[in-house]
Amino acid sequence: MKKTWIIAGLGLLMTLMLQATEPDGKKTSTMPEYGKWETFTTKNGLPANKIYCVRADGDRVWIGTSHGLVLYENDEFRTFTVEDGLAHPGVLSLDVSELTGDVWIGTLGGMNRYSGGQFTTFTQFNSGLANDVIYSVVCDGKDVWCATGGGAGHYNTYTEEWAIYTERNAPMHEPWTYSVCAGDNKVFIAAWGGGVIEYQNETGSFRDYIDPDGEMEIDLFPDDGVVHDITTAVSHANGILWVATYFGLSRYDGTHWKGYFDHDSGLSSNFINFVKANGDVAFFCTDEGLTSFNSEEWITYKTTETGGERVYWKDGNSSTKTDATGIAHNFTIGVDFQGDHIWVATSYGLSRGTRIN
Amino acid sequence: MRNLKNLHLAAILAIAALMLLLPVQDASAQSKDKDDNYGNTPSEMLPYGNYQDAYIYHFHEPQLFTGAGREKKEPTGLTEVRIGVLAPLSGNVMAPQGNQMLQGAMLAAEEANALGGYKGLPFKIMPHNDVGLWGAAANEVVKMSDEGAWAILGTIDDVNSHVAIRVALKLEIPVVNCGDPDPTFTETNIPWVIRVIGDDRQSSYALVDYIHRQKEHKRVAVLRANNRYGRVGVMEFRDAALRIGYPLVLEIRHNDGETSFTSQLERVRNSNPDAVLLWGNALEMGLIVNQMKEMGMDYPIYASDRSVNPLFIEIAGENANGIITTCQYNPKGDSPKLKAFQENYKKQFGIEPDVFAAHAYDGMNMIIQSIHMVGMNKALIRDKLTDLKTFQGYEGITGEIFLDPAWNDIGRIWMAEIKDGDYIFSPAIWKYE
């Protein structure tokens, strides 16, 4: 009998110890954590405080602002404007071709390629672009894809041929697209009102993923598909597709969908502007901070009046650590990674964090 | 026996301890007050409402805007306060309505200017045509932002209005919609957009009640426009009717610009309906009514809100008698403000104002009042328009405006019956609640 009690007691102790340590995240997790935040604004040489996007490029960083494209190199900011050849001052999206090193720039007035120090401009008037507002651009080998208000665009840089995909030739409800990403020899398009469209490079065929309940005002079941048809961003890494909406988050492993919301997970807000996966960890730019998730545990980075904080969440348990520094603003819009650094585009300033674990 | 008891106790303790480890996330569905359904939806018409509670019900709380911008100081050195108007102004079947919308907005701005404008600066309407290259509305919103518009009014076609608000979200510029009845327009959760005209959800509920409950029709056939206005509008009617037990017996389409509807009407006849619902533009609906009469089809006819249009009466003539439709306001109301607007509008533009002119007038006045309250700051203008206090119950010329948490106008819908070339308006009454 005594032995039984000892075993039960030990079990209880271990259980409680385990629970006590897990929310901390350090002892059992490989989740990256960031701190030592630095903030860059117009005071540091940026042309505007509204930062739409950020893209690391080796030792350099490209930054899209409401008033120009910025190159951060050797601790200095250099701004490119319309006078330099930029299609429009508002730079919404960026990507860098791994094949050529060319920078592809999605603006509010067309798309640019920055190559060899020169800008080339693509618009509805001189190319096969569906629309001049380029919400998202991604390079996938020789191909460049973009999401516009008039459909998804595909540009073959070898043949210089364009293709436009809309509701007329792809399984979209509407032609409006908002985000595009590539992975596993596929391209994924966040179609506003149409869920996610998957394009298979090998076959040139499409399939769509929509919210099965077919209703805008509810989500009937959280794990039956995309949580909402109004999708805002997609990112694919390590076989996982992450889908952001203004109504929550979806994760798709190729077989199962899983929905996450701010009331049942560590997601800081259902309003997600952008998502980017870095290996197994996905980062969500929300209107209430930057949230990261490795499919088990969550960390949200926020700015506070005294600095910043990290909010940990796992299995319903949460804890908070305060930091001397925080992200520039809680309305986050873009994110990218550069070695041990993370860059965050926000509504008021650009942030750089350093990995601390 | 005692050992067994102790074992039992130990097991319970261990299980209790293990339970501490189990996920305790709040995975339960969000609670929702059944009496507070989104969009005035009757409980019996809630999606899946007869079978299953949803995991989440959206639009019960307004989506806040937490971004920067409120700190920006009002600019100096401006000579005018610019406000964009996005509308179909030429090259489109809806251009007459788009121009009415523009004129309604212009009249509101002119009246505000006669009272001194904003701190002596005149309000300047910046009109932009949303018809053009593919996705033109997106490019036009960018142009409006580039030229310094503090807010945007518009537009009618939901294809363009959806495109416009996505750009408006990026540019963070407030949008007041006064002409697009697409329910999904405000179901995008964009915290920069309000709508001051009743949508097709409200119109559909009114029509479903009238057709199925009051007139007790059981077999309704729908002939609708093959465009987004027809598709999305009928979607709400179809779903609501189905949920109370009346599936459509037919839903068939026609294209804009089509002039002969014989094949569609033969199919309507073959579906053996006891009423027909038309959902499209005034021109095609008028032609359809005439062809139905020619073909001896005497079914009761109901029509979507775009039949409240002089063009519809002009085309259908006497054949329009008895047709019932909905309207987002009562143009024959006895409000002095409405009378004054109608008089001034006709004096200035030489025509009677339509539904788009009237709602544009209200929408523009709300923008102007917001600017008077908070100055030239887009985020603060947005805050005023969306706070669900300042303009809640706003008494415009189109009646009282009530915004739900999605900033959709859920104010009164009116029924309109055509008699001898005129519309007789009465408030819609939903009997089933």
C-alpha cells in the first residue's frame, strides 16, 4: 500500500513540476525567442514610419514603406523613389530571386524589377499585369507570381510571357487576390472571398480550398477547412501551409486542417495581416502584436508603455515576461528573418530583434 | 479490500494530476445571444441554425483599428478639403445611377461650403470613374489617395466596391459606401468601411416575409442577372426561403444587355411557379416583364430594388402594375429635410434624385460632419464614422441609419408596389419574429 502511495505521489509531483515549467517555454522548447529590439523610424533615416513589408537579402535588407523603397546595408538606409524608377512610392511587397538576385517590388502603381542597379517597371499598360496594385510578389525559380486586385499574375522570366489567373480560368469565386507563396512545387494564392487556390507547377492545374460552411458570418467547424473565405496571406514551409484571415488562422498539413482563434489558442488576434513560416515556426503579423507558433506553443511579442513583453501560451496556460525593449508597434504588417535577427514591419516603424535563446 | 481502496484513491489522485496536464483550452463555441443575431437575421433563418450551433459567430463586436495615424497633425497650407467619389460615371450600364450618386455628393458638399466649409476651406469632390481597365477601382483609389482625399464615398457595383476597400485598407482611408447592397461587402472585417444603405440581406428578409408569409406563395422561380449583383443578392433570398421551408423551384440567369428572354421564360413556366422574382437591372427587368405578359404569364411578379427606377416604369408601362419590390428608403416620406433635398436637387440637376443620389447625400454629410468634429486626420475620421455612437440613429434624408457591428446599415427597408406608373411605399414588416 505504501509503495502505491509513493508511486502516486511521485506521479503527482512530476506532473505538477512539468506543468509548472512548460509555460516558461525554455526548458522543453526549441521555439526561437527574440528580444533586444531596435526600432527604426524617420529619425533613423527611413522615408516614412508606415512600413508595409521587409525582406532580408543576405547581409542586406529591403524595406517597403509608404514613401519609397529602402535598402538597409552597412548600417545605412538608402531610399529609392519614383525619381529613381520606382513605379509608385507605396511599396506593398518584396521578394528576391534566388536565381538572379533580382529584387521584385510590388507597389501601389505597378511592379518593379531591380536588377543591376536599374529599375524596370511593369504595369497594366506595358505588360500582362492584371492590375497595378501589387499586394504580394514571390519568386519561384524562373517564375515570378504576384497577387493583384484583378487576378493573380505569372511572369516567366525566361520567355518573358505573362499569364493572368482569375475566376475565368481558375477555381476562384472572384478575381481578387491578396497573397501568393510557393512551396513543394506548388504556388498558393490567397483569394479574397475564395479561400486558397493551389497551382501545381508540374501539371498546370488548380484546386481550391474554401470554408466548407459557405457562410461569411460564422465558422461552423474550426477544423473542417479554411476558417474563412476572406484570406489575407499564405505561407508554406516544411510541408505546412499557413493561411491567415481577418477571422483567425488555418494550418494545413496536406491532409488535415486545423483552425486557431484568439479565444482558443495563443493567437494574439484573429485579425492577421501577414504570415511567414521559417521552418517549423510560423510568424503571424496581427493588429495586436507579432505571434509565433511551432504547432505546439505560442509566443506573442508586444510593445508596452515600459518596453515590451513576451506572452507565452501552451495548452491553455499562459505567462508573460516583460522586456526592456519591444517591437515598434503592435499593428504588425510584415516579417522576415536574417540569421539570428528578425525584422518586423509595423504601422509605426521597423523593428529588428535578436534571438535570445 | 483496504489495499484495493487505497489503490483506487491513488488512481483517482493520479488521474486528477494527469488532468492538470490535459489541454484546458477554451475550445467551446463562442457564446451568442440568440436574440442578437447578426444582420437582423430571424433565428429560424440562421445558417445551420436548425441543426448546429456554429463554433464562432462573427460580427458581434466591431473590428478595432489599432494601427498608427491618430497622432498625425492636421496639415497646414491646404486650399481645399478633398473627398473622393468613386462611381460608374461613363461606359457602364449603371452610369446614370453613378452620376446621380456623384450629384448627391456634390450637393452635400456645396451646401457645406455655403456654410463656410471646414474652417473656411471648401470641400472639393474628386470624382473617379470605377469603370475602365480590369480592377480599375483599385487604381482609382490609389489616385484618390495620391491627390490627398481624406475619405471616399462609393460605389455601386460590388465587384468594384470590394476591390476599392482592399486598397483603402492598405492606404488607411475611410470609405462610406452608399450604393452597394452586396451583404459580403461589410463582411470582410475591414475596419475602414461603413455602409449607409440597406443591403440585400435586409431586402431579402423583407421579400421572403412578404412573398412566403404574407402572400403565402410556395413555389417561387427566380430569373436573375448573370452578374455579381444578381448572384449575391439572390443568394440571401434563396437561403432565407429555404430555411423556412420554401426552396426555389428554379433559379435561372440572363446576361446584361440581353433583349430576348423567351428561353428562360419557357423554363420559368415549366417550373410551375406560383410567383416569379426578378433580380437584375432596370432595363432587363422591364423587358422581361413585357415578355412575360406577351407570353401570357400572369404570375405575381416581385423584383429587386433596382426596379425602383423611372427606366423600369418607362419600359414596362402598364405591365408593371402590381409588381412589388423593396427600396432602401421612402422617397415619398414627409421629412422636411428630404423635401428640401429633392427640391434643391431637381433645381440644380434638372432631374428627380434616385436612391443613389439620396444615400450619397447622407453619406457625404456624414463624412463632412466627421471632418468638422475631428479635423483632417483619416484615422480620426474613421473613428468617428465607426464608433457606433456618433452616427447611430443618424437622421438622414433617407431615414434613420443604424449600423451593426460590421458597420452595415440595418435600418428600415421599404416595400414598394407599382400602381399606375407610380410607386406606393410602405414599411417592411417581418411577421415571423
